[in-house]
Amino acid sequence: MEHTEIGVVRTAITRAEPEAVAALSAFGVATVHEAMGRVGLMRPYLRPAYPKARLCGTAVTVLLQPGDNWMLHVAAEQIREGDVVVAACTTESEDGFFGELLATSFRARGAAGLVIDGGVRDAADLEAMDFPVFARAVNAKGTVKATLGSVNVPVVCANALVRPGDVVLADADGVVVVPRERPAEVAEASAKREANEEDKRARFRAGELGLDMYGMRGPLAALGLRYEDRPMGADRRGPTDEDRPTRTER
């Protein structure tokens, strides 16, 4: 992996097909994560900077240095319509790397949002302009522009590998990464999963239990689960005269 390479901007990247990205955008993070085999999730500490934020797009990746947002400005030049900027840091940092001014710049370039393993600020302004951001923290502390990082190299963001051009989805349930070769396949699997869930939803509404729908009773019984029709403690009796020790036994 090349995420340790510092001081490089890759201007030619292979993005996932736009049609496949659009198809994938119809699904939630939980559905996509499950449909893909329960892989690709970022750590759950990344949260939306404001309620109802949601994004889906192809990744322009950024490797930042702690407390330095220079490379976000460099990355702006590489954004194309529908891209999501995914920013990792060489070490943990919760400084406010990104705010309303950079969001304005990113939007003018066609960005669909930002995912950053670091802090952001101007949360109210981001909500007002409806620019989706998922971040490690909301923090007013500013940053400097003094140290080189890289743009469009593979990065590890919140424990997930992200390559330039991969698809990133984020909603209230978290952030998931889909390899750029797989969005059409994962979208198809997600559609099948949703259809299956709709059938189960109808059965739940009708009162059917998950115990029966999923065939759980047999495995539970095999592990020793038992049902009792008497209240807890009902089989216990109080001590009788015969049970009480005699004076000699005491």
C-alpha cells in the first residue's frame, strides 16, 4: 500500500462507473454492508456533523498531517462531479481541518461531501448549506498550512482501506466503502436483500415471530433452553417443623 508516500498528488485515477454509483446510492449503509459480506465499515466514531446528512460518491483520498489542512486545499483541484473527499491523518488529530469556506470550494467543484478521520467546524453552516460531512469530531480549533501530505493515494480512514475511485456511502448508521470494481454487483445484492427484508417485514406486521421465521426453536432447545409454566420460586416451599434443626442439632 502507498499511503505512506508523502508529497504526491495523483491526477489520474480510476473511478467507479457513475451508473453503478447511482444504483448503489439508493441503499442504506447497513444494507450495503450486509450485502457485501459484512466488510468495508469505518469505525463508528465517525458521525454526521449534522442530523440527516447522507452521501454517496467516488473517493478522492487525502493524507493529512495532524493539525494541518493544506492537502484539503490541494485536493480541491482534483475533485470531479460526484466525488467524496476521504481524508485520513498520519496520526490521531481532532483539530478542525474543515469548515464552511472549504465546503463552499468543494461544492463549486462538484463534491458530494466529506468523510474525515479528524475534526470539522462550522457545523451549523454545513447544515444550512446541506453539505454532508462525516467526521471524528466537531472542534473549533483551527489548523495550519505547513506540512506536505498526499492526494489520491490509498489511505486507511477510521480502520477502512480506501483507494482513489472507490465508492463511499454514509448515513446515520455509519460509513461503508465499496471497492470501485464492485458497486454494480453490490447494488444488485442490496436490492435482493431489501426485497427479502420487505417479505419479512410483512410477516412481522402479521404477528409472526422471528423464532419461527428463522427456525430458531430447534437450535435453542438443543442448547438447553426450556420453558416453565410456573412463576419463579413457586416450587420452593418454606421450612416445616421437620426441616428445622432440633435444639440438640443446633
